[in-house]
Amino acid sequence: MGLKQNKNISNIFTYIILSVASLLILLPILWVIRTSFASELIAYEIPPKLFFVPTLKNYIELFGRLGFGSFLKNSLIIAIGCTVVSVPIAALGGFAFTRYRTGGTTLKFSVLATQMLPGIILVLPIFVIFNTIHFTNTYIGIILAILSFNLPFLVWLLMGFFEGIPKDIEDAAAVDGATPWSTFFRIVLPITVPGIMSASILSFILSWNEFLFALLLTGNNTKTITVSLSAMVTHRGTLIGILSAGTIIAIIPMILLSIFVKKYLIEGLTFGAVKG
Amino acid sequence: MKTLAQQKKRTGLFFISPTVLILILVVLVPLIFSFVISFFNYTLVDPSFDRFILFKNYSTIFQDTYLWNSLKITLIFVFTVVPLEFVLGFFIALLLNRNIRFKGLFYTILTIPMVMSPVAVGLIWKMFLHADLGIVNYIFSVFNLPSVNWLGSNKIALLTIILVDIWHQISFMILILLAGLKSLPKEPFESAKIDGASNTQSFFYITLGLMRPVISVAILIRVIFSFKTYDLVYTMTRGGPGVSTELISYFIYKKTFMGMDFSQATAISYVLFVIIMVIVIFLFREMSGRKWD
């Protein structure tokens, strides 16, 4: 009896803590959504109004006068470009490290350590080099620069998935006369589809959210959402209705994507750290 | 005739070469370039390798009180956010690991911030924390609490950045630690229960013991990544008020573009590089014990 009561009390405690924590995360996001549909007058009102007639004015202004459509396009091109380039390359690289031990521990650690480098260390020399060869404000330039941390991260992530494949399957294929090439493409890749999915989603999110490289390496034709949002604050005071609308466009696609593919996302992020 | 081993070796080299080539291009070349620059008096206005000055950049930066200030602030930041994120994140992970309802819902909500761009997080909280027009101070006033100058006071701004960073990054800790808790074997807990161990005892003796590798990896990764924090400072304070939130990444940025001293900035970059690599070696030693040997 006493034990059961104890359990009930600790369950109630658990629900309370988790609800409070969830509200602390959720309410700010909901509030930004609310503000994005408020007129500038209502957005600034203190005490704030909870109920008002929603307006699309902020979004119209954002995509009309502020040209947010082209920033959205740039973010998409860069995020998709990074993913399309890095996932296949990382899959090959990760497989070479796990199965063939190519280059030994030194090469493996050197590649994996690059994702830990603070971006500022790399972006300054890249900025100067790109500037000299007129490579700033190009899609290829920013995509290449983002690969500096995206690629090693994906190699690491995919190594976890390749390690999970029993070696017997490949050995059996080799006995049957399959070349390493055909083993990789016909046998390994099909079983690693979840890994490839995780890698692609994470790569997309990482490049979409990237800021420092985009800030220095993109220009008028290639500016991303994150860069244009950060500029909105300084140039136009704080028009919080429009800023909220822009922020919503930056975060909601990623949140929906992550909920939609939660399983892959979690597998991808926890493989390296947890599975031993 | 090729043996299988030779064939494998060649395939391995072939498979790894695109990765290595790209990283040489976008990591190694820039690193060497900035290493060379750190021994010259090279500025963005006058970019030339005429003035070789050996260690002068290094000796100058170490006499710069602003660098020491920035390093101090960075260390305070890193060693405040990481322990707090760990303790809170572990606590929440333990609760999520209990047999309760709506677990999936709580988990989904609590891991949302992880996929949000730091710029968006910074902007959102900057709006909320505005001293006069922000919703946070309004809520404070409802509860008769004094209004706080979150971003405008040099005593509080760093604390504000720390709180926002915790809001943003705690999801990572929850995710990794919960995955760790879920992968723990059941048997030790069952036999401890039979032997009459209390929940507290099994937590300290079994959970913490078995979780040690996951915990150290999670903490080291967060230490490395919090050293990089840049976007939050850029969007929320630009290092201010004064220099009170000038984390090292922002300090290097400012040195380059506002101080116009690119070669000194590269010298500071190398100081940061060494710090990070030392921690990375710790991380790899921790991981290689299990995975990479």
C-alpha cells in the first residue's frame, strides 16, 4: 500500500516536471507564431493581447518588399546542394574507415576531428582565399565551405551504421566472388538505408541552420534565411511582427521535418555516442 | 593476379579519396594559410606577405587584456552551461525513462530546440527579453517581480546568454543521455532489487557506473561545441554591453572585421585551435576505449 502510494506521488512529480519543462520549450515558440500573425501595433502592445484578428500582413511584407522568397530559395539550394554532395561521399568514406581501415587510426581521427574545429578558425582564411579568387557569393563556394564540418560529421555518423552490419554478409558475398565495389553497392547500401536517411536529414538541417559561414561567404545573390534574419534587427530597428514571421519560416520546416522523421534523426544522432 | 587483400586496400583508398580531397581543400589549406599568416603582418586592407614578424602577433595578443577577458568569459560560459545542461538534461532523461504515459509527446517537445537555428533562437529571446517591450519582463511585473535589464546590463548579459544557451542545447543532453539509459542492460537492476537495494542505491552504483562512458562523451562533445558559440552572441548582444559577452569566437571575428587585424586574429585562432584539440584528444581517448580499437 505505502509503496504504491509512493509510486503515485513520484509519478505525479514526474508529470509536473515534464509538463513544466515542455511548456518552457513550447510557449516561446507558440508566442512567436502568435506574434507573426499580429499587426505591428498589437505585436508591441504591453500588456499583450491574447486574442485578436490574425493578419497575414507580416508574411506579405516579408515576401513582397523584403524579398524573403529569394533567401528561402538560397537556403534550399545550399541545404540540398550540401546534402546531395556530402552524403554519397561520406558513405564511401565511412565505409572505407569501418571495413578497410584505410589510412589507419591517424587518418580517421584527423578526418573526424575537423568537425570539432570552431567555424571561426576556418571561415576567416576561407573568406580571404575565396575573396582573392572571387569565389564569395557563389553557391558552390558556400556549399564547399559547409562541407568542412558537414562531411566529417556524416562520415562519423555513417560509420556507426556500417559497424552495425554483420561482417558475415560481406564475407559471404566475397566468397561468392563479388568485388568490394559490388558488395558495397548491392549489399551494404541497401541495408544502410536508415543510416543514409538519417545522414541526409541531419545534413539538410545543419546546412539550413548554418550562420557563420553564410554570413561571411554569401552575398546579395546567395544570402540565406539565417543571414537575412540577423540583418533585419540592425537595419530596421526591431519590427517584431515581421521578424517573428521570418523566424517562423526558418524554424517550422525543420521542426516539422524532425517530428516527421524522428526515428531516423534520433538513430543518427545517438549512434556515435551511445552504441559502443 | 590481385589478391583480395590488395583489392580491398585499393577500394578503400578509392572510397576515401573524395572525402580526403575535399577536406584538404576546405580544411587543411585554410589552416596552413592562416598558420602562415599568423607569422606575418598581414591585414585585409594591405594583404601581403612582405612583413615577416615571427612571433610578434603571438606576443602582442597575449598582452591584450581583451583577449584575456574573452578567454575568461568563454571559460565561465563553457563551465556554467555544460554542467547545468548536464544536470538538468540527465534529470529530465531519467524522468522520461520512467514508465509513464505521454512519454513520446514530452520527448518530441523537449527535443524541438535542437533543430532550431541558433540565430532564430537568439532573435526570439532577444524579442522576449527586451527590457521595456519584452514579454518576460511583463510576466515578471504580473508577479510583482522587478524588471530586469536582461541584455543591457554588463552584469547580467552573460547570464542571459547562458540561460538562452541552456534552453537551446539541453535537448542534445536529453537525447544522448536518454538513448544511453535505454541501452542499459536490465539484469544488474533486477539482481540489485532482489538483493534489497533502494532506488537511490541502484542509481548511484549501477546507473551512474554503466552510464559513465555515455556521460563523458556527451559532456566532452558539449564542451567542444560550446567553445564555438558565436551565433547567439552575434544576434543577441554583439559581445556587449562593453565586452561583457565577448566569447572567443566573436572576439576573433571582431578582431578581423572591426579591429582590421587579420594576422592577429589568426594567431588567436591558433590559441583556440590548441585548446580545442586538447579536448578532442580526451574525447577520442574516451571513445576509442569502446569503439575504435
